[in-house]
Amino acid sequence: MNLILKLALFFIGALFAVPAFAQQNKPVPGKSIPVKKINPIEKDTTLSSDTTIVNAKGVRQIDISDLLEHALHIKPGKKADTVGLKPLFSVAPAVGYTLVSKLAVVLAGNVAFRTDAKARISTIVANMSFTQRKQFTFPILSDIWTKGNKYNFIGDYRFYRYPQSTYGLGSSSNITHEDPMDYSYTRFYETILRHIGGNLYAGAGYIIDDHWNITDKNTFNDYAAYGKTSNTVATGFTLNALLDSRDNAINPHRGGYASVQYRDNYKFLGSTSSWQSLIVDLRRYINLPEGSDNVLAVWSYDWLILGGKPGYLDLPSTQWDAFSATGRGYIQGRFRGAQMVYAEAEYRYKILNNGLLGGVFFLNAESFSAAPGTRLQGIQPGYGPGLRIKLNTISKTNICVDYGFGRQGSRGLFIDVGEIF
């Protein structure tokens, strides 16, 4: 049962199935799978078709597929990592929601494969969405590992038709100064990383951001003062370094992550202007208390314009990081400026011993400058609780449902698949 189908059926199955799992230490009716005790926070665990995952206390861990199989009387499937050399495809519709899009109808698909038996799983993910706010998005993300994991090719290609408001520059901007904008956007990012040793990778990339048909409705605002234009292009090269010691990239329980990207855009390649930026992404994951399934996760994300003057829509902005993760509590694009300093802490804890339900509480803070050459302004906090629903016990993937609060009455629901960071 693929990921999207699980999402579509979850709410139906949960209505009938949750009571059946109220006693977490009892076996699921109809399942008689031999138990191989595996600590779910072990690194690079290989799973066989007769594997049942248990936690450190010996309690069996379950996910949405277990609920659905029991509630809908489906014969239990094998819990196995079946991705091999032959590509595995899946395509299905889904429904999503964000503050900036409202309701969205999505057609999503993915392909997973390995380049050899020992290589990490390579993935290509694509989705096409139409939203309540008349937005159209079509991103394609690729993460390809070569034989022996010597090289990692990372791609990010997008086409957006994207009405979205801006609220001015700097973190002291007022939410009442909304300026409705509309534009189209294409992105082409390709990065090649080479294994250096241990957990260290380094490489370079080529990058293009193209915004066109840019319009807005207000005349006197920060966008006008910065410099209105109907089209901007940013293209250049990146230098990249990555140090990744996480035990699981999808849902880490321990370890760290450090990524640095230096970007240089050139007019001779077609950029509207020459400018340089630096992104430093640091994360740390700590078992708290030690040996439990609970995690304290901390994150620092700094996005800085080092020189030149980017187009307005190329400036650092809330939730315009690669995974649209910063600033829960605020709408995408709420804050924008030449310098962005961001920090977040999240405590992730288990609600049910069987791992089906968990919870989080998060607290973040961000500060932006206005135009290039100006200082950072006030710190804007965001905070809130969240629910985690186990989508897959093998990959440890969760459905994330968070409710965030910010200043000036900002608040909203955030739904995603996979941990926020």
C-alpha cells in the first residue's frame, strides 16, 4: 500500500481501528509475525520480510497500514525494504492544506531504486497541485546515489504559477501592510556531492531562479522602494559541503547535520544582477531522556546576502528554505529581507507506547534585516503543539499536524509528511 493511499484512507480507517489498539502490549488480531527485536533508533538496520519492529521496552511498533489492515480486514503485508535495482513506481491523488494555499488537490508520484545492492535508496518525487487560491505548482525533487555511494546528485526543479502576498521588508514589518502579488516562477538546481570520508561530502552545483509576470496591487510599499520589475533572473554556481551523522535522515533520534552553501550569481550567465549568498544549516538531535524514544531537536538556519542586490523575490524569506519549514506560526513570505537568522527547538515525545501517536512542542525565533546593508530588526517568535501519526515504522516517517502561533494574530494549521527538520 503506497504512501498516498495510506494518507487517503487513514481518517476512515482510524475511526474504526484505534480502539482495537488501545492496549499497546497485546498482539494485533490476525497477525502472527515472528518478532525480531530491533531498537527503532539503530542506524542502517536491515529488515527482512518477517520482521516486527519493537522499541527498547519490547513493545511492538505499529503504523497506519496496521490500522487499515485490521479495520478493513486486509491480509497483512510483509514489512520489508523491497526497493532494489528495478525501479518501484507509485502514483495517486491526495488532498493537502497550507496557510498560503488553503485547500489543495494534488496528483503525486514517486520512483525509488538502488544503483547497486549496497547503495542508498535513490528517489525521484513529483507532484502537481491546484489550490483554493488559484495557485499551480509542479515540483520535481531528485536524490540519486551512485554505486558505492561515491557521488550524490541532488536536483530541485519547479514551475509555479503563484499568487502570494508580501508584507514588506524586515522582521518589524506589519501584517496589515499586505501587498497581493502574482508571478510565475521556474527553478533549476543541480548539485553534485562527492564522498570525502566518513560522513563528509563536498561538491558544487548550478542554480537558476526565474520570476516573471510579476505584478502587485499597491503603489507605495517596500517592494516599490526596493525596485519593482516584471522579471528577475538569478543564475550562477554553488559550492557545497555536507556533514551528516544522523541515524535516520527522515526522523532522526540522534546525531547531527551541517550543510553550507555558497552561491555566486553572474550577469554573463544571464542574471539580472550579480550577487552572492551564504546558507548555513545546522541541526542536532539528542535523546532526552537518554535511551528513550523522545528527542530534543535544535536547528539553526542562517541565510545571508553577502554582496550585490538580488531581486525582491530572491531575498531570504519565511518558509522559502528548501523544504518550506521555517517559521511555523506565520504564512509563507510573511517576513523577507537581505539577512535571515533563524533558530528553533522542538521536543518530540511518544504518546502511545506502540509508536502510532506522538506529540511535539516547538518554539522558533527569526530576525530579518530590510534591504542589503541594513541591520537585523526585531525577533519574531513562533510556537505551538503538534501531533505525529506514524505512517511507516520502517522508515519512521510521520504525518505531521501542527498548529502554530505567531505575533500580530498570526496563527494556522501546518500539515506535512516527514519531520519538519
